[in-house]
Amino acid sequence: MKFNLIISDPANLDLERIADYLGDNYGLARSEKFISEITERMKYIAQFPYIGRSRDELLPNSRSLAYSKYLIFYQVQETTIEIIRIANGYQDLTRLFDN
């Protein structure tokens, strides 16, 4: 079964911020490559939704899958995968989900 993929507003904002940072510090090509590769990773999640690690300690019914030094956080619903956040794995993840 293939799941529909939804990217939440906070996850879209995360993507924009990461891409802007990469563009400012490493150039436009690196930023575009990041967006392309992480988009492919999200499509992979839609094909294999339970591949990611359970992250119930951060948010009930959530999972994460790594891409480079980033974590893609998502929730599996009946026919949908919702990408809820994209975060650097080195940041305080508990604080990220406190709100």
C-alpha cells in the first residue's frame, strides 16, 4: 500500500530554514541538492512507513528517519504519512516537541 505524503507547515518552514542556511554557507547547488535528496527520502518513507524508529518518547505515534545529520519526523495515519518536523539530530529534540 502506498501512502499519501503531507508535509506540515512547521516541516516546510524547517526545510526552508535549512535550505537557506545551506545556500548562504555552501552555495545554491548544495541547497538544491539537499532539497532534492531529502524529498527522495520522504518519498521512501511513504513507500515504507514503518522503516523509521519509533519516537513515542517525543511525540505519541511519531517516528523518525535519518538523512545526513537531519532527522525527518513523521506520523503514520490510515492512508497518509505526515511529515511533522525536520531537525538537526544534534539539537535538543525534547525542546523541539515541547510546544
